[in-house]
Amino acid sequence: MAPEGFLRVNFDPVLVRLLREVKYLQLLDHKVPEKAAILYKKVNIYRSQTGNLDIIVNMYNEILSTLLPVEKPLLQERIDKINKSLQPGADTLRWNSQGIDAFISTCMGIVKEVDDLVKKMKENVKKMHDLMIKWEKPLFERKNKPLFPEDLEQTHQSTIMPRLEDIKNHGKEIHKAIKDTADAIKPDKKSEKWVAYVDYCNGLVIEGITKGIQCSMSYLSDQISI
């Protein structure tokens, strides 16, 4: 395991095949070599341990592969804690060592905590995207029939004001999403890494507003060109 690299469980595939063959030999009442029989007595322990380690490894690799450069600094101390907790598994522990179950339990708790935080961050950004997608339709759509100017003005006002109110409410929801991330991570809000993350979120909002404006302007252009 490299401290910042991806992980894998090093349970030898040859050993997996050996345990499987012992199982079938015993089912057929064939004599099994003593060493193989001793290993097979721990088959359920190995299965439980490898299963839990696979979960830990998958969560860890997912964390590293999905965190954006602007997100990772907010969780770096926690990632360092994960690496420290996992290090014995790479350096000293063996499959016949004492304390493997305690090691797995400790690592599972630490990795899951960070995995939950990453999911929270991603879910809140997705909420922001989902809200801003609703902005990507014209604020006002012209009906396919002539209207007197005063009627058009009245229709415009009755149509556009609810849309603007919706956008304001979406803005409040976006603010709540960012606050939810802050409440979960508990960063120093004056730190450069948190300011950088807020700037990133602001950039997403600016992009969403820009797309909304482009949509309305494109619609207006099409109407003028008719």
C-alpha cells in the first residue's frame, strides 16, 4: 500500500483455490493433507476478514478517485488518519497475526466516516445542480397569438414573477446545501481551503445563472427571427 495510492486486498488467489479444493475433497470424503486441513478450519474467518477488507478498500479507493482537487484539502487530515490506521496492514500484520479483527474494525469505522462525508459533499453539489437545471428554460414564453401591449405586459408580469420567486427559493436551498456540507465537515471557515471550496460552489452557481440567461436570450432571439 502506498500512503496516497489505491489499495487492494492481498489474499492470495492460490490460497482461495486451495481452500475451495479442500472443501470439495472433504465433501467427497477424500483424505486432505494436514496443513491444508488446518488452514481450512479458518475458512469462515478468512471469508469474513477478506469481505470486510474488500469493503474498506473499495470505500478508500472510491474516496481517492472521486474527490476533486478543491474538495480533498477539506478532508486531508481525515485521509491521513485513514492512512495511519491502514499502515499496519501493509507493514506488520499477516493473515495469521493476532488482532486482525480489531484492526479491521478500527479501519472500517475511520474509512466509513470519511466515505459518508464524501457522499454528503457530492449529494449537496448534486442538489445544487438539480436546482439550477430548472433555470435552463425561458423566463417568459410568448403565446402563439397576437396580444395588445398592455395584455402582453400583464401576461409577462404574471409569468415572470413566480419564476423569479422560484429562483430565489432555489438560491436559499443552495445556501442550505453548502451549510449542510460545512456542518458535516466542520472546517475553519476562514481557512484558504474552505474559501476555495466556497469559490468553487459560487462558480457553479454563476455557471447555472449564465446557462439560464443564455436559454432565455436564445428563446428571445428565435422569437425575433420568426
